[in-house]
Amino acid sequence: MIGWVTDRIDRFRGRGAYAATVPPMDGALRPNTRLEDADVVARIAAPDNLVVYRGQVLFSSGATIMALDLASGAMTDWRRCPTEVSALAVQGETLAIGLTDGSLILAGDSDRTVKAPGGCITALVDGGDGRLILCVGSARNPSGEWKRDLLQGGATGALWSIGLNGVAQKLSDGLAWPSGAAVAGSGVVVVEAWRHRLTQSGAPLVTDLPGYPSRLSPAPGGWWLTVFAPRNQLIELVLRERDYRERMMHEVAPDHWIAPSLSPAVDFNEPMQGGAIRTHGIIKPWAPTRSYGLLVRLDARFQPIASYHSRADGRFHGVTSALQVGDKVLVTSRGGNAVLALTEVQP
Amino acid sequence: MASDLFTRWRYKLVPDKIVGEILSKSWVDNAIPFLFLMIALAVFGALLPSMFTAGSMSGMTRTAGEYLLVALGLTIVIMAGGIDLSVGSVFALANLSMLALGGVVGLPWGVAALVVLAMGGLIGLVNGVLIGYLRLRAFLTTLVMLIIVRAVTDTLLLSYSKDITSVQIMSPVWEFLAFKTVFGVAPSFLVALALAALAHFVLTRLRPGWHILAVGGSRRAAHNAGIDVRRTVCLTYVISGALAAAAGIFYAARLASLGNDTGLGLEITILTAVVLGGTSLGGGRGSVFKTVLGVIIVVIITNSLIRLGLRSGASSLVLGTILLMAVAIDVRWLKNRAKLLARSYVAPTYFALPPLQKVSRAPDTPYAINDLLSDAEPIGVGQVDGPEDVILDAEGNLYCGSRDGDIIRFLAPDHKVREVYAHIGGSTLGLAFDRDGSLLVCVGGMGLYKVTRAREVIKLSDETTRSWLSIVDDSRMRLADDLDIAPDGRVFFSEATIRYEMHDWIIDALEGRGNGRIICYDPRDGSSRTVLSGRQFPNGICMVPDGQSFLFAETWGCRISRFYYDGPKRGRVEAVIPDLPGYPDNINLASDGNFWCGIIGMRAPAFDLAQKMPKFRKHMVMQIARDEWLYPNMNTGGVIKFDLSGKIVQSLWDGVGERHPQVTSIREHKGYLYLGGIFNNRIGRYKIPGADPEWTGPGAYWGAKP
């Protein structure tokens, strides 16, 4: 009885389990403008999924896979796919291409197309010993509908492993939008975006990140973790307000939802928060925002040790992939439509 | 939608805003003691049916009179940040001295009383010097004084009690004080009430009273303000001592008896009464009325407990418990009141806007988005802060308001030289020139002002009629926003909201209620009266040249309407544009007979939906930080030109939102359009293709100037 009453009070006052709070960006995640100030290597719509394949840097932009010449920044069409590319991975001489329609192209000297065990491919990772690790974000929504999945409280994602023989094996399910993975030590580390955490065999490694994390890629002595959108108090509130959330999904166009976003606000029909009013021509860097650019460097035990930011007033939001090439790190800002290069990355 | 209908009626019928408005009143501090009084009356009235008989009440007023006198003194001490525990002993000594001086010594009772009062004051003075000037701790000092005075009383009692009780004071006045009542009320209570009224007057209206409150609120601040803190503190103890002695005199008159237990534990009883009334132990907060309330409660409780047959020990136990509870409530209330108020003041209600029109860059749509305003030439970048309204005089000088209360002028012809035309204070918003070239200005937080050509600032209006059923005082103007002047000289101006101050104006959007009104100031008799109320953030006002009506914009209502103040349609409101896709601000004349309107922001579907869900907005206000709240999107704005039928003739935008993200004001002048923005640091100047290069606003209103 008392539990029920305190629960009601907490709910009314927004305390305890109902607190719409967001962890602060502090410690290793303290804001800077290093990502905003990074060199722009290339400008292209919605770049994603950087990989090195046969000595060449590749990334996707829509349905096209582009090859990038690092020295000149020149891009060439490398391959066109039937639908939009949602994930890339290199496995020896094979390039695994995940498409938004759920098919998986294993490209090498010859192509082989298989049907992925789930339609919503969010990340592909070389699992070593010939396995391919595959993150399926959701059983309900395609990868483009990630906002809807978040607002529905989605926890229907799964982690699969596809062996050399093409047989798929489910490693775990019930994941909240698994969007990145890495093979380290004893098992697979999974990034769960909607739960803001990294887990290994079910045990949490990093929890309560201030944003929605996605892909992991190797860095010297550690890992790069991309965070594609920030957490925001208003969004946390909307996630707790069922009636409003459902009506919003029903009545409002997805671009105008109160939901995280990959790109800085461009449309005048988008919702605006009080702190984000442009005053004297300026938006404050610390203004509440639904989009953000953040790349986090993790140590070998997956703990954050450094971070690279493009803040609320910045351009390079929606960071979805990073790739260490020599002493440089290439970063795709999907929301900022740019491929960036960070040069000074010693932690 | 069925649930929408329910929500609408639920918020129409239950006025949620009352809670916050009551909490914002200073008298709400009395609510808890008042509630307590009601409970005490109900409980003891039920237990003791005889309590409310005339005789019983009259008996209670005798005790209450004495208690109130002591409590008044203690209230003053506590309000100045101190405490006086010696009142009980002083009371006992006064009783003894009065009987001794009047009886054994044989002084006339009046002289004796004066001597006793002086003695009480003297003891207070000792306290005051020790605490005020020598800076001893009030608690310890008065505790020691309690023991010393008690010891003196006991010693005197031991030696002279037999002599004293054998002689009685003989005087008709003394007898009257002792036994008679006036309409059932004891004289002591009447005297105490009169003193209470006096104390209230002094504390709230006179300089010494303000000094006491200031010292209690913050000694250092009071000192810095030039108040003699030491003397003020000392004075409060003198008053307390004298009042305790006065109570002792009445006690002597009533009982004419001596006893070891006279005034024993009185300090706790009185302290309970004062704190229970709501005077804060921390000082600086309290009132005499609260103390009167507290005394009545305590007298009812003690009296009832005695009648219920509780032993005197049990009675103290009850009082002590109440004191603890009162202190706890006092601490929690003080700490949380502001928080509670901040959270509960915003009272959202149901509001559905008409369907949102599609606005795009397609050139054939009425509100086609373009980037014409991004090319506007900047004036005074970084030299103005929030020019909500801009205006040009016949000579082409450019005037604008600012956030810091100035009217800034940029001199013709190139608007490069900036000067402060007048300083008013407040936030200078709407501007208009009257017939003789004086500048009329709406000042947020202050009202309607006039700046003459000689730059003299004159207040025209800051008050209108108060409505009967409003809890917040709506006679004062909180947010006078924009104005225009009718041909006969009457000034019609909008007050955007009566519930929020200037700096909180956007929060009004979250309520979705018509909190604003339009007021008419008549210069012929200097009166102001509300002509239209319950409007949703009425903002821009612009006269229609027919001399009978004006246009006004309701910002949160996304509509422009026409109000007839004269003529056959007098009093009527007609919709002109009922469904804007953005939030309109100021309206002004265009040279071609149409009207310009500034658009401060655009409707966001997510916000429109929230307007239909007041509960969601309430949760938002309660649960997340203010900077994170959802607001109308104010980062894209523009200008529209429309005619009286509501047809959109033209629209100009800053689609990029760099230079003029929101436009609050527009003025056409000699072929150019001047743009102001409340969050901007510049004024924009845009060349209107094909506009009349000779047209000026003052010319259109008042004809060619001599």
C-alpha cells in the first residue's frame, strides 16, 4: 500500500524511478570542440560505416559505397547497392554489406547474397575464426525507423553470429536496439543504444552514458565508440509519458517528433526547447539539444578515457562510425554530411 | 476526439491556476495556523460543549489578553532575529512589584503601574545592551536573565509575601480592570488588541518597524543599508520587557495573589503561540496578526486541557509537542514555499489550434518560405539588446526599445550614430508617435509612458480596473506590450499577460489560456479601463484607418482579429486571420494600405499537440528543468503582409535564421522595412521593391508635419 502511494507521488513529482534526469557530460566526457574543429575530409550526404577493404577506405552514402582517397579527399563510386546500406564489415577478403531491406551481400571475388536473420541490420562485426557478428536492432521496425523504436520502448533486438557455412546462431535477444559490437577477450561486447550501455555476456561494462551509443571500432590500446545522439531531459520525459508519446507518433510527422535526431534542427516545424532560443544571433553551445556529435575513446576495459565533441551549436552531429587509419581517425558525421579526420588523438 | 472534449471541459470547469495564485500571496503563510485554529475549535468544541458559552469566552479573553501582551513583545524580538526567554520571570516580578507598590507602599495604582512598566523596560534594556551592543548570544543571555529575575522574585516573595497579600489596592479603575468586562471582553484583551493594532501599524507602515524586519531578515544587509542594528536590537528587548511587565500588572489586577508558580513556563507557552502563528524563528518574517491567531489557539488549547481535567504536566507536554511541530512546519515551509510556488504556478489548460497549414518553399503558397530577410542590412549590431519595437519619426530618425529600459535613437540619415533618447527602466516594448510628436511607449512591468519631444518621461497609466474575481491583483500592469493611438487621441494598448512578469513572458505560452487583455487609456480624463480581456497574449495593435476599429494579434492564439471600439459594430470582435502558421507579433501599416505583421516563431506540431494535453505540460513543468521545456519554435520568423479581408499579400522570411530568427516588429519608412527582434542584437533594414519612397508612418497617421 505504502509502496503504491510513494510510487504515485514519485510519478507525480518526477522523482525516483520517474526522474527525467540525464547524466552530465563530465570526466572523460567533458565537452570540447575537438570534433567540431576536426579537418573535413569530404562532404557527402549521410556518410556511414567506414571500413578498410583491401587497403582502401570505403564508406557508405545511401545506397552507394564510396571509396575515399585520404590524401586528396577525392571520392569515387565503388559500388552501388539495390537499397540503402545500413552496415559494412570486412572479414579478410570479404566485404559484408548489410542492406536496409534485410539482405546481406558477402562481396569478395564473387558475390553471395543471403537473407539476414533479422531485417533491421544495424552493425556488422568480424567475429574472428570466420564468424560474422550481426546486430539486429529491432524485430519490429526497420533500421530507418529507429526513432519509432525508441519511442515504443523497443527491446526486441538480437545479436546473431553467422558461421562460415552460412548457418546463423542467435547469441542473445531482448536487446534494446543493439547498434554496435566488438569481440574482446572472452566474449562479444554489445552496445545497447536505448539502454545507454555496453554489456559483455549480459554483464554491464559501461552504463548510463549521456547519449545513445552505436558502433565500436578498434583504437590503439582500446576502442572508439560513436554516440549518435544525446540524451535530453525533454525526450526522457516524453519516454515516460505514454499518452503524449502515442498521440505524437500517431499525429505528428517523424521529422517533427520530440525525439533524438542525427542532424541539427533545420526545419521550423521542429520542436524547440527554451534554452535553445537563438539570442543575439547565437545558440548556446550548452543549449538543450536533440542532436550532438560525440566520439568517445575507450580503454581496453571499455572505460571512457577521452572524448571529441561537436556541441549544440555545432555542425557535425550524428556520429555513426569511426576508423583508425595510422595516426588519424576518420569519423563520419551522418547528420553533418561530412567525413572528418581527427589528427591529435593521443589520449 | 472524445478524450479531447473531456479534457477541454475538465480544464474549463476546474480553475487550476488558483492554487499557484494563492500560493503567491504573502497571506498564505497564515493558512496553516488558521487551519490549526479551525481544527482546535472543532475538536474542543465537540469535546467541551460548554466552551462557546459567553461566560467561558469572556474568561478566556482575560488569559488571552495577558498572553497577547507578552506575545507581542516576543514577536517583535523574534522578528528582529532574537529571542527573549526572560518574559516569564519579568511577568512574575511585575505581578509582585505591582501588588507591593500599590498595596504595601501605597502608591496610587497608576504611578505604581508606571514604575512597574519602567522596571520591565529596564530589565529589557539590560538584555538589550548585552545582546545588542555587547553581542552576547540572545538565547543564553535571556536564559540567565530568566534565572536571575526568577531568583530575585523568589527572594522577595519569601521575605514580603505576607505583608503584600494583606493589603489590597483600592481603586475603582483597578476593580474595573480586575472584574468587569466590556461586551463580554476583558479590558486586558482590549488593551492588548489596541496595542496589537498599533504594533501592526508600526511594523508595516513606519520606519522603526521596517528597521526591525530588515535587521531580522539580514543583519549585514541592514547594517549596509545604514540601519543602526545594535540600537534596533536593543530596543526590541526593551519593548518585550515592558510588555511582559504590562501583562504582569493585568495579572495582578485579576488575581491579586502571589505564588511560586506565577509565570512559570510562560516563555514556552508564548513561544508556542508566536511560532504556531507563523512568525519565523529565523527572524525577518512574521506579523502581529499571526501572533494574535497563535495566542487564540494556545489559549483555547490550554483552557480546554485544564477543563478536560488533564494534569498541568500533561498540558505542558501537549504544548511542547505543538511547539516542536510548529517549528518543524516553519522550517519546512520556509524552505519549500518558493519551490512549491515555482512548480505549481504554471497552470496549463486545454487549447486546440486550428489545423496547421502546410508551409513550404513552394513559391505559389501564401506563406512561401524564402530568404529575403537574410539579406537585410544590419543597423547597430551589438549596440542594441532586444529591440522589440522600432519606429521612425518624420525626420527619419530610428527609435527602438531595449531590454535594459532605454529608448535608443539612431540618427538619420544613415543610422550610424547611436544615442540614448530616454531612460525609463523596465523593458521598453511597443512604440507610437502621437499627434504632437511625443513618443508613447509600453514598458513591461511598468505600464504606459510618454516621452515628450523635450525628452521628459511622463507616466500615463499603470493601473486599470480590478476585476472582482481575480486572485492576483490584475489592476497593476505587468506586461504592457504594444499600443496604437486612435484619431481622437485615445490610446489602445495590449497587456500580453496578467500572470507573468516580463522576463517570464514565454512561459505564458505553456498555459494556453487567455491571460491577456486590451486596455484603453483616455488622455481626456487620464483614466484607463479594460476593453477586452481573456485574450491569448494580445500583442500587436494597429489602427484601421476607418476611425472605428483596430487590428490586434494574439500571439499564442496564432490569429489576428479586428476590434470595433466605436461605430455601429462597437464592442464586436471579428476574425481577420484565424489560422496563422506562426506566432504573430506587432502589426503596422504598409504604404499600399495593407498591413505588415511580424512573425516571431513558427508552430511546431509537437507543441500544438502538447497544447491539447495540459497534463503533459504540467508534468513537464514539474519534472524537468526550465531551459529544457518545450516552447513554440522561435528560431524561424518573418514578416507577412495582409489585407483587411485576411488575404496574405506577401511574405518575407529569414529561412536560414541567422540574422532575423524572430521578427517582433516591422515599420515601413520611405520604401524600406525596418525589423526588430526581441532576442536580437540588431535592427534590420530591407528595401521593399516598388514601395512608395515618400511614405512615412507619422505622415500616414497625423498628416504632413509643419
